[in-house]
Amino acid sequence: MNYYELLYIVQPTVSEEELKSVMDDIGERIGKAKGEILKNEVWQKRNLAYPIKKFKQGYYILVHYKAESQVPKIIEERLRIVENVLRFMHTNMLDKDIAKYQPKPKNAENTEEQVDGKPE
């Protein structure tokens, strides 16, 4: 499985219910494709760098997920037809970000260290 980062912008005029509906739809599609959502957060309404479809603001939503390689194409196809989505960007996650989500190996720090064959 690969790790992906999806950032998409939803129109600022949508209600909280519609925003939740878009987020749930994306989450369901990832789940149906046997993917796993690691993080799904709303960055609230922010100003856009330039107007998009006459909107100067939008709700930014960040999703980190783990899935097979064909899933981003499925998600992008859906985002293209959802009217409330202004823009989206899909990327592979960086190794440093992936490390946050991978299980940590058990350290042997609690074991006694030996120096010159003698336990300390």
C-alpha cells in the first residue's frame, strides 16, 4: 500500500451538513477501495491566493490515507464532478510524514547494557 495526501478546497457557501457530506463521500470511497484514512481535518475557511469560480475563500480539507495505487484516480474522478469542490491536489506523502503513521519498533532501551561484559 502507498501513502497519499489529498488537499481539496470546498466552496465557502456550503453548509456544515454539505461539507460533512463531501468529506464522508470521499472517506467512503477510500474505505470501499480497502484504503485506510489516517487523518481527515478541516482547516476552516481561508482566503484563496486568487479567485476561483468567483470565490475568494474556501474550506481547505486535508486527508492523509493509505491505499492501493489505483485509489487516487478513483478519488480524483469523483472530486472532478462534485460541484462544491473548487480545486484539489493529490500527492504521495513524504517519507518523514509516513514515519508518523508507521508502527514504531520496540526499543531495547529498558534492557541492561553491558560494558566490558559487565552489566551496569
